Amino acid sequence: QLANERVAYFNGKIVPESQVLIPFRDRGFKYGDAVFDMTRTFGHKIFRLQEHVDRLYKSLAYLKIDPQLSPKEMIRLSEEVLERNLHLIGKNEDYWLGQRISRGVGESFSGTENAGATVIVECSPLPLKHRAPLYRDGIDVIVPSVRRTPPDAMSPRAKTHNYINLVLADLEARAQDAEAWAVLLDQDGNLCEGLGSNVFIVSGDRLLTPRARFVLPGISRQHTIDMAERIGLPFAEADIDLYDAYTADEMFLTSTSLCICPVRSINGRTVGDGAVPGPVTRQLIDAYAKSVDFDFMGQYLSHLS
Ligand code: PMP
């Protein structure tokens, strides 16, 4: 094991990450035939592991992959992997903590002769320094021409390893602006989801987010909705087209790592009056921080160089 090397769970054992080697015939590599989920820590404490593992098992059920571990065992392994890696990060740093499960090695496309699932539980440091400017300046969103995979082709509600649709969106957005964040439209031209994130707008006194059918049911998305209800903010799932986006008062993205992060512009147009964050976003950031007992925005901003 290399000095300061993290460990991960890999097919039955906890080993140094350099020993997590996947055969090239693994179906996760060949076809993206795999699922994953990912939570984070706040001050080294895990955020909603049960809900992330519940979503993981729904993704597994959607693809009919049997991990040969119960959700309870997956939770225990996740906690153990985190525990064994915590000494490698500073007090002001946190981890992503995730599970990755493929159908395993398969010789032929339709072959079911594979030897069983490949299971990995791993953690990696959150990119706090890299993403800190997003909290100071806001995210610049670009809507690429590539549309989100429609639910009748492959459900965006399952968190699979098939991210090619989002990779293409990211390539297109970053060709325009290296720091931009892609937010895709669905097949009907409504805002859908961003690269690894859900999107919300504030329009008048209402908080809106795209309908559940078209997006990954983000744990942070749901947490934000719960928060809005607690604060008494009118909320709805809705069709949000580019007119709605261009005339919104505020916009923000949610995800495990970002929690809630303000958007500054969309397709080069300033959102609302350009305040980052706007008043409603600020209110939700504060409520979110309070609910997890952790000032995530302060943590990001403290990593500005
Ligand atoms: N949409 C997609 C496509 C994602 O990959 C993610 C991040 N995992 C999200 C939304 C946000 O989900 P969560 O809040 O659970 O991280």
C-alpha cells in the first residue's frame, strides 16, 4: 500500500485502492452495465446514507443486477470504508462516499454466464477548492443542443453508469466556456437536469423544479423541496421552458456535493438582477445548512485561494 493511499471495499475485501482492478471484460466497462450511488459527509458525518442506499437498490432492481449483499450490509460497508479513510483528510475537508456495482464479467452480450456482480464501495475527497468559486460567483449554465435521454429509452430515475448523454452535454457546454455547467432540455424542450445535478428556478414568489418523471430523484432535490415546505415557500413541479428560465428571478442547482449552489447566468444571460445568491436561494441555503448542522457554503468559500 502506498503512503496515504485510501482503501476501498472490492468484491468481499477491503483493500488499498491500487488493488481495485477490474477485468476488461467487466460489463460495466464494456456496456456501462452498472449502477452507482453517492453521498457525502458534512464535517465527517455521512448525509442520508439510508436514502442513497435505497435509491441504489432501486437502480439495481431496474437493471436486474443482484449485488449479493443486503442494503444493511451495504450501509455497514460504506460506514466502514469511510471510517478507515477519515484519517487521510483534514478537519475542513469532506468525502464523497459511494457504491459502484456492475453486472460483472461477461463473455458475450446476452450471456448470463457471468460470475456475479462486481461490487466497489469507495470514497474520494470533495473538490472543495476547485468548486469554491461557484459559491462566490455563481454557476454559468449553458444549455447544449443535446437533449436528455428520454425516459422511454432509459429512465433517468435510475443512477446507471451510462453517463454518455451527460458527457456529450458537458463537452458541448465546455467548448463554449471551460467553467460552464451543462443543464439539458428534455425531448419537449423543458429544462430537465444538469450534469450530476437538479435545477430549480424562483419565479415571483414560487419555487419550481422540473417534473420527477424526467430527472434523477436527487436526494438534495427532495431535501430542498422539504426545506421549502418547512419555510412555507410555494413550490411546484412544472414544465420550465427557456422563456421561464430567461425570465426567472433566481436559479440554483442541487446535488450531493453542491447541496444548493446559485446560478449566475444561463446561455450568457444574467439570471434576475444578478445577485449571487438571490434572497430565496439564500434562505434555502441557510435552511439546508441548519438542517445538516453544517455551513457547507462557508466550507467551500474557506477553500478559495
Ligand atoms: N441528476 C443526475 C444525473 C445526477 O447524477 C445527480 C447526482 N448524483 C443528481 C441529479 C443529483 O442527485 P443527488 O442530489 O442525490 O446527488
